[in-house]
Amino acid sequence: MRTAWFRTDISGADHEVAEYEARASDAYERAWFDPAGELVRRERYRKGDLIQVRYFVGELGSIFAEHERDYPETEFAVLREEGAPAGFCWGFMARYDGAGRPIAFGTELIDPSGSAIMMLEYDGNGELRGVTKFWDEMPDEAGMLFEYGADGTSVVVGDLEDGDTLRFDEVLRALPEPDFYADGFALPPQLAGISIPSVRDRLG
């Protein structure tokens, strides 16, 4: 398999660099690609220590066995993507400790432009901890963050640019798709009639 090295900058963006440049950074990753160019896994490092391995392809049983053999006692995550109507996409992630016990699960809704607009976070038992949604008027702006409780009701709205907390009702009236942000479990109008898929069914 081909490998590539990436340095992570303060914004979280990855930049492919030479191995020596990556290893000189506080945060870097080593990616493995199969002969067809598909991403297989990524090793994540902090200050030279391997902190997590992320797997993108393979059956769960094989991943667990290979991880125990190659990376004993290291935390790992399994990620998958699934298409949705109108160019949207669902992303799923399951995190496990070094012994293979689940730590957390997550589901992400990605819009046709490739931006994550909705995230659902679950604990290791599969219980929903909360929902987060994002709104950006322009791609290069920080926009707003909407947080909801496990029951789908609004908890806080934050302006990511200024760091301010905003009034939910006032913000809602000004949005182009208020119904999507009015409730934590609501989906964009393009996905009307679609249910939020279960991450545990995919990666549990």
C-alpha cells in the first residue's frame, strides 16, 4: 500500500508533506492507500505518540482483529459514508478504546457542497448526548452553531465569528430554512420523509 504524510495546522486542515516535515510537527497523520487509491486507514500522532488509528474500509470483525494485532492498546475509530437524496451524504463514526470497547458514536449530515451541517453524538452505550447544527452564510465565514439537547430542543446558539450567544427565536426568523434549525431532529427540506439512520446499525 502507498503511504502519505500530513501535517495538521491550527485550523485542523491537513497538508500533505514529506515524512520528515510531518514528524517535526506536533500534530501529524500517516495515511495508507490501497492500489486503487482508496483511503484505508490513518494513524494520528501528537508530539510523536500514536494516539488513534482511523479505519475507512473493511469488515468490522477484520478491523478489530487487525487492530489488536498491529496496534495493541491504541484507541481506534471506524468511519463510513452513505449516500442520501439530493446530493447529501451521511457520515458515521464509532470510537473504541484499545481493548475494543465502544467510547462514542457519531452521525454527521454533509450537504452537497461537502460541509457538515448536522452532527449527532452518542455515548458508548448508544445513548444520544446531543445534536449540533451549523449555518454558514458564506463558505469562508465562521457562521453560527446551534446546540440541542437529547430531546431535540434548543440549548444555545453561538456566533462562531464573535463568540457571542444569540437569542434562538430572533436568529430563527432570519434563517432561510428555519424549520431545519427549529428542532434538533429536523432535516433539510430536500430530505423530507427521510429518517436519521442509526450509527449503531452500521458500526455497533
